[in-house]
Amino acid sequence: MEIGRLSDSYSLLAKENGHWTNATQTSAVRPLSLTASRAVGGDTLAEQARLSMNFDFALLTGEDYRIVGKAAARLDSAEKIVISAAAYALCHLDNPPELTLELMNLLYEEALHLEAIGRLLGIDHATRPWIPEDRQGNWDLVRGCRSPLDSMVIEHCLYEGRGTIASAAGAWQLERAGVSPAAVAVMDAIALQEANHNVSGYRWLRLLDRGRPEDDAALARVVRRFLEVEPVPAPDGSDASRKKHFPFFLIQVYRDTGDFPLLKEHIVAASRNARRTGDAGVDPDELYRRSAEALAWCEAV
Ligand SMILES: [Fe+2]
Ligand SMILES: [Fe+2]
């Protein structure tokens, strides 16, 4: 419990210092009927910060259940794998203390997402495989991580780069489909935190990368490993193609500039755009050019 509170305090401090996105700016739909969490003993700053997931929603029915069930069909397994990735990193990698605290916070937030999806869709997690067959490649990538840099790049720069767009676009789709505001608000809360996790990935990449040739080689190696499991489609301008090239666009922005505030700006803008339109809103020429450079670089190193 004390370690949990310590990790909360650290994460809040980081958020207050501007490392994270701003909840009120990113969330287009405000959570419903926010209630103070004192009833469950929640009077700390950290628990107040988590009010974004602490609102009233319940099992969906009828058309809402069908639409959300279809849109979120693979979401519970995505949450499970990232919970497992955080647990793996905590147990097996030599993390700086601050990263240990942050991983605990990430794990907790992903568990909140899983809990929320389970409540909306009435999923009994015990009856489903924790890591289904179609996530096995992702799990192998996690278990192949040898360093905190590997882990943060795989999960938080690359997978969460896709998750940032997918979750914000998911909220946009649900709203357009006219599902209940509670379900949209859950997706909004998830999308907000996924964008924060993506920002966190780049913050840690910036801290762990010392700019040495061996760091560049390590980054190239981990991006190559990711591509073996998650190949990118042709740059054909389709929604799926743009979404899957976006993480490599970010990697190239990192390589070109090393500018964490700029990366954060790109991630926040992409999340907001996807919430408004379903797309990250990056100019396609720029998106594909930078992505192609990242793909060529990692193969050449
Ligand atoms: Fe999540
Ligand atoms: Fe996440």
C-alpha cells in the first residue's frame, strides 16, 4: 500500500511538472457524475487524480452492448498484455527507482482499463486466456526485453503509439454510433491515459538514451524486433496504414530532434485529432516520409 502511494505521488509530481498531457485538455467528453472517492478511503491527491475512471457506468445492454462489444473486441487482451509487460519489467529488468514507481502506476492504470471494459461488457476474465494466441508475438517481444530501454520502446513508444490513436478514434466512433455517454466517457478516460503512456515512453527513452553509438544500435535493434512481429502495411493512405506508420513517424521525430517537448506535442495533437476525426491528422507525406526513414535506419544499423 505504501509503495503504491509512493508511486502515485511520483506520477503526480511528474504530471504537475508537465511531463504528461493535461486531462482537461484532451478529454472531449467529461466523465459522468464524478464522485469523491472518500467512500473508499480516497482522500489523497493521487486518488483524486484518478476520478477520471471513477464514475457511474454499468453493464451495457441491447444495441450499446453490440456496438461497444464489436469495437472493443480485442481491447481486454490489449490491456492484459500491457499489464503483463509492466509486471515483466518490474520483475526482470534493472529499472531506475523512478521507473519502477512509474511502471507500478502504469500497471495500475491498465488494470483500471481492464476493469472498466469488463464492467461495460460483462466479461468474466477468468474464463478467457490471459494471453490469447493472437497476442503471443507481443508477449514474446516483452519476454525478449533485456533492458528498460527495450521495454519502454516496445510497449510505450511503439505499441502505445498505435494505442493512442486507436483509443481516441474508438471514442470518436462510439460517439458517432450514438452509444450511451457513459461508454464514450470510459473510452475517453482510457484514451487520455494511453496518450500519457505514450508520452511516458518517450520521456524514458530520452532519459535512458545517452546518445552513444551503442544506444542507437540498441534502439534500432528493438525497433527491428518489433517490425518482425508487427510489420507495417504499405503506405497506401488507408486508415490502417496511417495508424500503423504513426509510431515510426514518432521514432523518426525522436531521431531527428531528440526533443521531448516536441514529441509530447505531436502525441497530444494526434490524440486530440483522432478524438475529433478518427485520424491522427499528420500530413500523409510527412507521416510516410519520416516512417520510411525510421524503417530504413533500423534495417541499416
Ligand atoms: Fe490501457
Ligand atoms: Fe497504456
